[in-house]
Amino acid sequence: MFAVKLSCIIFIVSSAFAQIPVTPETERPIIVFDTSNIARGQYNFNFRTSDNIAREESGGFDKDGNYVVTGYYEYVNELGQMYFIQYTADKDGYHPLLPVEVIPSPPPAKPPQAPILITASLLG
């Protein structure tokens, strides 16, 4: 009975996600992707998208046998500010390393201006 309920839930969730359209406005191609399963429960991965969303994460067991995940993610908000968040997750929960770093983005380049012409009059 449990397997039937689980199958129904998986079907409903996958159907809902299958309906989300991907358009050129929402598509963000992945430009970097690397992953490895090191075995014995260890892994790491990283990716970066074309709009500078990035994430890197690794996980494995510590010396006490507890599973620990460390990593970071970064993104650019609608104001052009880049956020960089490092974190650790362990048996006690998720722990972002504070403060969250906001990397200032350079100001937009000014368009070139036409040279100012000064006209002198010989007539005074």
C-alpha cells in the first residue's frame, strides 16, 4: 500500500514539473558543470549558469562518523549586486557562514561623450 501511495505522489509531482514551460526568457544555460562521486559516501559538484548563478558543494563523513556538507552559492540580484553565501550542514542543521558577502558590482560604463567644441569669434 505504501508503494502505491508513493508512486501516486511521485507521478503528481513529476506531472506538475513537466508543465513548467522553458522559454528563452527563463532559460539559463549551464556553462560549467563538474561532479564526482568519490565513493564511501563522499561527493562534490559545481556548476555555473550563463547569468552567473553558481554553486559548489562537497560532502563526506567527519572523524566522528557524522555526515557534513560544505559549499557556497552565489547569484546576482535584480539590482546587480552579487551575493556569495558559504554554508555547512551537519547533524545540527544548516549553518550559513555569516556575514553574507555582497560583492559590489562595478558601476555601468558611461557612454562616450562628443568633444565639446569651443568656437572663438575673431570679431569680439
